[in-house]
Amino acid sequence: HIRKDADSSERVLMDMRWGLVPSWFKKDDPSKMQFNTSNCRSDTMLKKSSYKGALLKGKRCVVLADGFYEWQQHSGGKQPYFIYFPQTKDTVAEGKEGDEEWRGWRLLTMAGIFDCWEPPAGGEMLYTYTIITVDASKDVSFIHHRQVRVGGMPAILDGDEAIRKWLDFAEVPTQEAVKLIQPTENVVFHPVSTFVNSVRNNAPECLAPIELGAKKEVKTTPSSKVMLGWLKNSQEGSPQKKENDLPRWTSQFIHSPSPKKTSADILQQWLGKEGEPAAKKRK
């Protein structure tokens, strides 16, 4: 719940359900929707009734995730790849010379649209979102030869300024904001085990790099080295894999009402009561 005295420029992190349910949907159960709204193509988002209304009302959000998967089709089946931001260790200016500190996994920040749906018979408001997709960048498009035609990759907002503009619905109008939706080359990827192909599997093995053909873990790039260290650290201190320690897609979003719209009523209207999210793995 939002404090009544909350600053309207404050960003809010909350759970939402993946798969946008338009506010105008009239049936009593969102599962009765006959179309998939997990992803939204950038070239048609201002034409589709499912997204246009919410987008024009400034219901823009940022979806956070460790990364996403794409599958490369070949004669032996489908080979999964994990795609994510390059990971680095930042030198701490105040520390001793040579000291380094990893400040945490850099999550992908993907552009999304959200909407609020109220059951016709009354009840809790349901908050849902969709992830905007763009044509795949050159570095990633080789993974799936049809990727560009089937919707591409998530629209990634690279850096604080892009995120700020996307969220600032009052200062940055829709037509200006959509210019931020572009493919990015600033991603890295590596092949992972087909263990990830089963939706029942949600463990560090889903992300661990493998060597194609040998199926062995390798440490081939700086980002892969950081990932392996992160996977190891996430399990230290416990002989069992705890659910909260496992890397996963997060069904969460951030939005930032602009200082020009300062009333607590607007915050309450947008946020209301948090709906129960349904966590999903992107495929």
C-alpha cells in the first residue's frame, strides 16, 4: 500500500501478473481471454486495442529480470541460450588500491505496459503487464533465424536516463517515449543446458554456461565468470537449494509518477490494492 504522504516522484516496486488484461475486458475471468498478451510488438502497440489505451494513459513500467532465453533450432533439436547484461566488477574509489567489489547482478530493465482490471462483479483490482518486443539485435538474431519475424527480443532500457524517460509519463509524452524502444547491442549470451526446457526446472543449472558438444561448464568470458561466482554464492551457507536463493524471472515493475501530478489520489488510483501475481518463466 502507498503512503498518503508519498512523494509522487517515488518509484514503486510491486508484483503484477504477466500477461496484460485490458481494463475494458468484460468477462468475469481473465483466463477466458482468447489471445496472448505476454509480449507486445513495438511496431503495433499503438494500433492494438489491448495496449493502445493503457499506453496513451501513460501506464508505462519497467520489468526486471536476470535475463531471458532464446532457442536455436538445429538438426539435433533446440539449443537454449541465456541472454543478459554484461556483468562487471566496479572498483571502489574509497577502498585500498586494487580492491574490487561486485555490487550485485545487473538486472535487465525491459520496457513494459501495464493495466488495471476490475472484476465485473467486484473484487480486488488485478494489475497485469506485457513486455514490449523489438527486432533482434544483430548479435542475437543468429540464434533464431525467424526471430525478427516472430517478435524479436525484449525492448531493453539501457541506463538510468532511458529508464527515467520511459517512466516519466507527464514530462515525456507517448510519442516521445516510444522512440526509446530500440534494439540494443549491449547484451551478452551463452548456451545453457536443455535442463531449462522443462518449466518444472527452476534452479541455477538453468543459467550455468555449457560448452556445446561437451556439455561441460566452462568459464569462457568475464560475464560467465561473474555468473558462475554468483550462482555459487547464491547457494553458500545452505546445503539445500532455497527457493528464494534461485535466480529467476521476476514478475515485478517500477513506475514513477511525475512531480507534475502530485496528488496522493492519483497514486491510489493507479496502485490500489496489489493483485496476486502469477510468476512465469519467459520462453
